[in-house]
Amino acid sequence: MKTEERDAPADGGDGAAGREPTKKRRNPILRFLGEVPGLILMALILAILIKTFLVQAFYIPSPSMVPTLKPNDRVLVTMVPYYFHGPARQDIIVFSDPNAADGGDRGVVGGALHWLTQKLGVQKPDNEDFIKRVIGLPGDTVWVQRGKVFVNGERLSEPYLTQSTKWPDNLPAKIHVPDGMLLVMGDNRSNSLDSRYGLGVKDASQGGVGFVPIDKVIGKAFLIVWPTSRWGGV
């Protein structure tokens, strides 16, 4: 009669000696807390990238764009269209002050920290940003007769103006827009310090921006997000 032989466990007992010791599970709360710094850093980087390259929110402080935009409106501004082409006539754009004073040399580290705090909204920007409507593109010739705007000999259709915001005056001369520049106006023509000032057309001592270099354009306004009663496209 044959008998079947079986190998006994190497430990001579229950066979547990060959197993790896069980790893102790880490407390999930401690694991999450350990990941928090990385999550915060990723959120900051994502916020900076979005604000720098995609979308920013801007506050409207003045009535210069009435009736299209009113004081205290919040608008979203996108940079995406201008990655592919320049601003178009009648776009509403946000741009940096073309006459801004130099902030001085802060050094590499100081400059980087200054840029970072401004991007995160921790620190107020050194210079004010503006929002206006593009009227003249590079190479255009612009003039105004009795408040009516003409570009390259053709009257510009401006349905966004109202009787109370139209500007009844003339420009004393035709204005030729140089290469790389834009001529901008506010929709509230009688109450907007825009390109008409600073070009010898209106009293430059009152302010105004003159011509706007295209490289100063931050983006195109496309949506009113506040107040909710005014939510909609620009």
C-alpha cells in the first residue's frame, strides 16, 4: 500500500515564518496633512497660470464705459484670442498704463516676489489698468465730426452709444495710428480720459493714455459676472 508523503512546513508549525511582516497602515489624517503643502503649492501655481495666460477678473471703477459697463461691475477678461491675432476694431480691451512710471530695480528675488504677490492679488499693482474700446488699428486714419467717428473715410457704426454718452465735439485734426499702436475711446465719450487726450487733440494735462502699444494689452473683456443682475456677454 502506497503512502503519500507531504513536506512539513519549514518552521515545523503553522507556516507563518516565511511571510513578510504586515506593514503598519499610516493614519489617513496624517497622510492628508502631509499632502496639504503640495496641494497648496499646486493650487497657487494653477491660479497664477490661469491669471497670467487665460482669464482674469477686473473691477470697473469709473463711468468711462457707460452704458456698456457701469461702475462697480466685475468683468472677465481673456487673453486667449490675442495669442492668435491682434485686437480687432471695437473690441473692449484691458491694458496696462502706457505712461506708467518705472517701478525701479528690485533685483531678481525682489522682482520675482513683487510679481508673485501682484499675481495672487496680495499686493496692489504699481500702476492702474484701463478698459476702453478699440477704435483705430495700426495704419488707420481716424477723425471725428460732430461726435461721429470716421475710420479711413467711413463712418463707424456705434450702436453701443446713447444720446447722453455721445460726444458732440470734433477732433481738430485727423489722427494717423502708428504701427504697433491702438487708438482707444471710452463708450462714455463725454467722460472718458482716453486716446483723445495726450495726442495734442485734447488737453493732455487732464490725463488720458494717448496711443496704446499693443504689447500693453492684457486681454479682451467678454463677460460681466457681477452684479448678477447684469450677468451677460460684453
